[in-house]
Amino acid sequence: MKIKVHQVISGPWEDDESDEYFNLCLVEYGGELVHDEVWFESFDEAYGMVVHFTKSIDPIEINIPLPFVRN
């Protein structure tokens, strides 16, 4: 499943339980824009997305493996 990230709203944030990081983002799922968390294994990966949107307005496409459950 492909999603498009249009904006980082806040982040990166660290999840203390899993030692992973996430950004709260404006994400497009099948034409619908929603606020959702995008998870990363490292701070540098999460921060790289923040840096991208300081230099560009182009969305980032991400492949999400199925099954993918949104809370």
C-alpha cells in the first residue's frame, strides 16, 4: 500500500517503550487527508523527513507493508 506524506506537523518524537521514533504528519490514504503517525527505526530517519519539508513541498511516497492497522 502506498501513502503520501504531505507535511510533518510535529516531531520527531521518541516512543519510550519501543525505542522507535515517529512524526505526526498530514498523510494521504486513497485520496483522503488525515493526521497520522509515521514511524521510523532511528531519529535520523525521522528527522530526515522534517528536513525534506523545510526544502520542498513535494510529498513523500512511502510503501507500507500489508496488513497495516491504523489506530
